[in-house]
Amino acid sequence: MTVHTFSSRDFACNVLAAKRAAVDGPVFITERGRPAFALLTIDDDYRMAGQSEPMLLDVMDGISGGEHIAFDPPRLNFQSQPTRLE
């Protein structure tokens, strides 16, 4: 794992370079020469937190005010049939 450092100015001028560097490891963003922020990939963040990637339903449940959104999708009547390979 490689650690990269960007000044706030360099980060602001080239966010894409910082995002690409974060693939190799954490990116520290400095202010006045001192680390102030860290940029990680979401996979690294989940790994550090000991969590797996959240499911869509978990994300939807976390939306503020989302409990008042009605969501009742229709059920599909689907029956699978065996496939014949000839």
C-alpha cells in the first residue's frame, strides 16, 4: 500500500489525480503542511470499518425522511422452465 500526499491547492487543481492515487492507498490532503483530510476508496473504508458493501435496501432505509415514501412494487408472476441443450 502506497500513501500519497497532496496539498489542498494540488488537490483542488487535480481531484482526478488524487482519486487515481487513492486506488493505491490512502491520500492525505494537507493544509499548511499538516495532514487535514484523508481520501480513501469506498472499499478501503468498508474494510477498515469491518463492514461489507451495503445493500441497496439498507441505503434506501438510511435516507432521511424516507420512511414516508410509499414503496410497494408489484410482484412478478414468473415461472422458470427447464432449458434443453441439444
